[in-house]
Amino acid sequence: MISIDQIFNNQYYKKSNWIYLLIPFSIIFYCISILKNYLYKNGFLKRIKIKVPVLIIGNITLGGTGKTPLALNLITKFLNKGLNPALISRGYGGAAKNITEVFESTNVRVVGDEALLIKAKSKIPVFVGKDRVGAAKILLKKYPKTSIIISDDGLQHHRLGRDYEIIVVDSQRNFGNGFIFPAGPLRESRSRLNQVDAVVYKGTSNNSKFYQMKYITKHFKNLITSKSITFEGIQDKKIVAITAIGNPESFFSILEDYNLKFKKVIFNDHYLFNKNDFIKYANYNIVMTEKDSIKCKELATKNFWVLPLETKVDERLFRNILKKVM
């Protein structure tokens, strides 16, 4: 199965000749981005500042780079520090048209997988909505003790004022062919890296100015029984790795590092699974990411396994955030 995302990723991150036909459209996209930045920077468009510090976690490439794991890591550190963090998100993949609070019982089809995963794992206030400013204001009205708001994937949402900006980069994929969308995966120029407070590399970077983030995995967890199993123990059946994330190869590479043999099945980012997607894999062990598993609460059977991640982030980043915004 080849998803639309996979088709374009194959062009963006591998050599492709026909992609040059899209460069005129990339120039238009780039000019619009430059104009938008200019209008906000010079006050022609108003940036709204809210009452508490706002931390932006974003990227300059399409697809997954590790924003959600980083957000969860920082949320835990804020909580351990005695602070009251909250999070706002666009709610990609969800059908909500208005600003909506996310509860653990909320249907993933309404608010999207990322927001629901963050709520389930952190228990902090989470709101989704296209209008990030409106979402932040409604959140603060209901939760006035909030001391910092994290805006997930909010880098290009310029209307919301910000106190600290982080760009997350996947060290395996970096910036692909280096072209602006749609000829490449870039949302904006790489010069943006020099304009933010911090750049976090998922993986390894030789640049000492960048902070590093690494994933730690220890076992699989059963979606029905919550039983944990070692990587060797899951090989009692054939394995199929099913995913609907922006960068599926990052998930597959973790499995390959443990010498697991598996079939790859890729759906579009944020795809909402249904029972028919899994019928042919009844005799397999189905493994997936936490982000995908949050969409399978009602679909899972005893052969569904999730790969929990622990995220290790350079401690200098958190100290730097506290120093600047708190």
C-alpha cells in the first residue's frame, strides 16, 4: 500500500526530476510566506499577546519531526517544577469546527490524534481550534491558574504572540531536497533556524548550538491487556507495522534497530483507521506508534501492540526556557 504522503516523501527525500516542474509554484508559496512575515514584523498585521508566556513548538518541514514527544517531555518538566502548563493545537485530523476542549473521553475523530494523545498522557488542559488566539483566551478563562501555554505546531501561526520559539528537525531526513513546498518539504526558508530561540534535533547533530532529543524504547505494550513484552518476545507471530504518521520511516528504523522482521503498511498522516484496515492481519502481531494507537481504542484486539517512547532531551533547553520566559 502506498499512501499519498509516501508518494511525495519519496520525491522530497530522494532524487527526482519531475519535481522541478513545481518550482514556479514554490516561488509563489515562498513569496506569500515572506510577505506574511513582513506584515507581522512591521505591524501591518497585529500579533496578539496573551497574559501568560507562550512557547511555540514547530518545524519548517512537512510531516513529523518529533514535536509531540518534545511537547510531552517539556510538559512533564513544567509539572515537576510546580508550574501549570496547558496546550493548544490546530487539531489536525479532527472534525471540530469550533474551539474545543479535549478530554480523555473525547472522540479522536473530533479533535485529532495528537491533541488526544497529549491529553491522555499529560492530563493537562488541552484545547484545539484553528484560531490559536481564541483557543488560548478560552483556555485561560476556564483555567486561570495556567502559567504557560504550549502551542503545538504553531510556528507559522503568526497572529499569536510568542515568548519562545522552538524548531524541531529530524536528523535522518533533515530538509530533503531543500526546496520550498510544493517542490520540496520546506514550509519556509532554512534561514528561519537562525531566527528562533532553539533548534532541537531528533537524533544526532554535530552543531553544538542545537539541542539533541533521543527516543528510548524498552518494550511493547498490549492495547487490550496493558501487558508488556520484550522485543524478542513479540516474534512469536509474523509482525506487521501499521502507521499513519508524517514520518513512518522513523518508526520503522526503531524496529529495525532491534532486528525485528516485519511487513510495512503506511497510511496518510492522521488517517483514521477502521476495522477493515486490520482484517487481513488477524494472524499477525500488529505494532504501532502511540499516536496511532490512540485511534484504535475501539478497534483493537489482543494482537495489537504499541511502542511506548521515553524522550530524552538536552537539559540545557529547559533551563534556557525557564531563564527567558518564567
